Amino acid sequence: MNAQKIAIVDINEILASLPEYQIAQTEIDKTAAEWRQQIALEFDKVKSMYNKFQAEQVLLSAEDKAKKEQEIIKKEEEVRELQKRKFGPEGELFNKRQEMVSPIQDKVFGAIETYAAERSFDIILDKSSNTGILFSNAEYDKTADIKKKLKIRD
């Protein structure tokens, strides 16, 4: 029985070394920061509505109080929905990340598959995820080789 040929790479290090990944990550971070700021402003509006309501409630009829409370609740629900649409699972940020990062990841995985075929590796593990790797010999770490294949300079 032949021994299996195993290599270990650090996907996160490889991705972080790719200029197109850095550009994508910067754009994603910028978009997320803008959306967080937009949502914070909307929550400030809810807080302002609530503070105004607190100050005026003694002057309001029961009907007007209920109406104002509903307006505040509705506005808060709208902001939470906006937050979910932007940042939730399957939200706009998730989709933007998929759209921008998936092609780069596909390129890296393609380079790994080619490398494995060229060098007859049976298994290549990602050490950045730490899934099931308790120890790895440095001689098996082929991150630098994959970076070289992708023409990444350190």
C-alpha cells in the first residue's frame, strides 16, 4: 500500500497576498462601514422620535399617544429590516462578498488543484481553518509554492 502524499496550505495567507482580494476586501469593508453609518443614523431618528414622544406625551390624548407609539415601533421595525437586508444571512453584504470574492477563491482553488495534480498530492489541507489539524510538519506547508504559482511576491 502506498503512502498518501499530503500538503498543507494557508488559504487565508494566500488570499490576503492577492492584490485583487485586498481591493475586494477594502471595497466590502467600505460598503459595510457606509451601511453601518446609515443604519446608525436611522436608529438615531428612532431615538429622537422616542425622546420627542417622551417630552410631549403628557400633552397627547390616549389616541394620539397610541398613534405616536405605533409610528415609533413601525420606524424601528423598518430600520431593523434594513439592517437585516444589508447584514443578515443572504443579505446584500453577503451577496456582495460572494460576487467579489468567489472568483478570486475559484482562482486559488484552481491553482491548488493544478499544483496537486502536477506534484501528485493526494490530500491538501487548509491550515488556516484548523479543521482536524493538531500538528503539521513545516515541510508539508506549500503555501509559498501556491503563492509563487499565482505570481504573488512577498
